Amino acid sequence: MLEKLFARNRLQKRDPEENGSWRKIAEGDYQRYMFYEELFRKIVATEAALHNMEDPTEIAIGVMKAACDLYEGDWSGILIADLHSQLWRPEIWYDIHTGPMTETLFHEFEMTEDFLTWVKHLKEQEPLVIKDVEAIRESSPGEYAAYQRLETHAVIGVPFGQHPLGFMVVRNPKKNVEQYEPLQIACFVAMMMLEQKRRLEAEQRFLISEGEEDDGKPRIRYNILGQHFMEIDGRAIHEQNLKHPNRRGWVMLLYLMLHKKPVDFSVMARDLWPDEEDAQAKNNNRQAIFRIHQDLAYHHDAKIIDTRAGVYMISEDVHITTDADEMEKLYEQTKHMPDTKTKLETLKKAFGLYRGRLFEAGEADMGSWMIPFTSAYNQIFVDITKELLSILGHQKDYHCLIDYGSKAIRLEPGLQDAYYWVIVAAENIGNSATREMCLATAKQELTEEEYDKLIHLLSASKMVDTAILAGQSQG
């Protein structure tokens, strides 16, 4: 009704104080009214369309479709950034021509140095509106070239952060370009759905395997690589977040999971608490086991550590595994995979499970008994990384090489293969900043012999300018 009234004479409105006279309404006020009217209708229509949906991915995509409609854009999506690795990637998206999660012009990983304007706004957490990319053709030729590859004439984006960090964007908006507030609302909803999607994916790791009978036992994964925490049916429990952290109980569970067999009290006491008297150690253990069961009782009433047989053992009332076991299992599977594509995806999954050295937060206080386990899992990660980077290198997937290689260097600074492939990849895509930073880090972290070997390999490969390498070697 109001829209019809405005359409008839949108610049006039009767002033009740002037006996039938009319006053003019500013064009800007009218446009704002029309925008909020359209926004209201779009919110109502989107809510109606998504009201009965339960899949968080479908809801997020529905929100992106609504964003495309509101701004008359042709693509909307969530971009996740990692400024440390100088990379970002599309996480979830919708294309008005081809639909959700179809082939996109984005690489699997994009370089942040190709989008310096975006990096600036991301760091400042400020919305970015580019009405016409021709405006930055001279000032940012690299970014302009990236827009040409992505068939982008205009773009609007709102940032989110810090964990994860990134943007929600609409490509080629044709209207409402300066009205970024609705996109912020859409971004909030989409990110809530993304978080729920990730939680559901975590829960999927604990679902009953096909053909396996559901016996009602809880499925627990004890994540012991890097900062330790536990997942019960996908719900995370961190020791440091508990009201009364119980390191002793978590260490006892770690000991049992690594040894994979019942353990006599005296053997465990010798390794873990050699300075405690037997009576004191038994009493402390009893309290620690009680407390860890209490900490987990909120999620499930099953007991994890069983002492009824006179030894310490993992209870038969639970299904429990570790991320370290899963990493090793995945790597073993790749040894029998003839298909490179499947092998690569499995290696990526195995790589993603390694978040750091075994029981990183308490490794220094654990004693010598854990050294063989730490070394074994570290070597598995090194082997996984070498094979993963080698496949990516032969495929010339330089963006992925920088992503996985940079992560490997952060986790294991002495991994020579990672430096090699990151430098090769950076050289081939013209990313001199990453190349030089990686060379400098290698010189700092590697032994002199290892560094000289790296320079020799790079020179022999003829993939990196030897003059640059000579300058780095002398420096």
C-alpha cells in the first residue's frame, strides 16, 4: 500500500499543518525507505524458505542466495584467511548460475598478496566496498589482475574474525552496494551455520561404521597431538577449561592409550611418579581416576579407566581411540592406494590431524618413557609431509604447496623438504616475499649442513634464481 502511494507521487507528502498543501521528500529518504522495505520482504521470504531446514550447510547457502538477490550479485561466499601463511580459500559459496558449491574461479588457495586491499580491511575489521574495480587498476595492478581472472567488476565484503578469520563477499553487486549492514547480518548467520557444520563433521567421526552394531557405548577420541583434549561423540572437553584441572588423570589415560595394554601399578608408578611412595601414589591415582570420571560424567556416565582386575586398563564400556592412532592408520592406508587422487586426499586428512608434538603442554615433565612414542609419531608426520608435498610438487599445485609447507614449518621447523617446496612454489608464482622469508627462516632453524644441502638442492633443481640463492647463502 505504501509503495503504491509513493509510486503515485513519491516526492510529495501532505503536511497536516498546511491545510491540504504538500511537502517534498528528499530522494535519499525515499531510496532508504525502498531499501528497508525490500530488506524486510527479503528477510521474511528467506526465513520462510529456510524455516524447516535442519542442514546447516543448506541454511548457510540459503542465506548466500538471499544476499545475491538483495544486492543483485552473481556469487556469494565465505572466504577463510590465514594471514600467517599469506593464503585464503573459499569455504562455502553459492553461484546464481550454477548453484551451491559448484566449480569456482577461485583457486583452492589464493595468495593474500594478490588482494592487499582486502588484507588491510581484514586487519582493521572494516567492511570493503569496491563499486568498480577499474578504480584500482593503476594503484593496485596485482589486485586488478586477480579481479580480471575472477570475472569481478565490483565487490562488497564484510570481515569476521579471529577464529576463523575471513570475509563474506558478494561478487558483482548491481544495487544497494553501499548498504553493507544486511551483509553483516547474513555473515553472522552463515558463520553460525558454518560452526554447526564443523561440529557435525566432528560428530561424524564417532558414528557407527557401516555394518557395525550400535552397542550404545560412547565413542571417545583422545587428541594427544599438540594441545591435548577429548571428544565424546563430537563434543570437546579441554582439561584447562575444567573447574579443577586434573593433569594426573589425563596423563594416566595417555599412558594407557600409548601402551595399548593393561599396565601394572608398579610399572606406571616407576615411569610417572618415581619419587612417590607406593601408598601415596595409589591414593593419588585413586583420586585422579575418580575426578576424570566425574569430569566426563556430564557427557556420559561410562568409566574410562578400569582398576577392578588389579591393573590399570581401558574400560571395555567405551570405544576410545587417539588422533595419533588415526593419523598412523590413514598413512598406512595410503601405502596401498594406487589412485593418486585418493592417496592425496587421505594424506591431507592425516596431515591435518597433526597439531604438534605428543602431549605438547606437558611433554617436558613426562620423563624419558614417552620419548619413543614422541619420536615415532613425529616421524610419521614427517613421512606424511614429504609424500604430500612431493605429490603436490609434481602436480605443480603451488598454492597448496605454500599452504601445507608453511604449516609443516610451523609445526616442525627443521623439516627440510617443507622449506624446499615452499621456496620452489613461491618462486614459480612470483611471491618473492614468501620465498625470502622462507629462506631466512630455513637459515635460522636448520643446521649449517642442512641449510647448505637445501641451497644445493634448490640450485640443482633450477627452479629458483641461483643469484638469489647465492645472496642468501652469503648473507
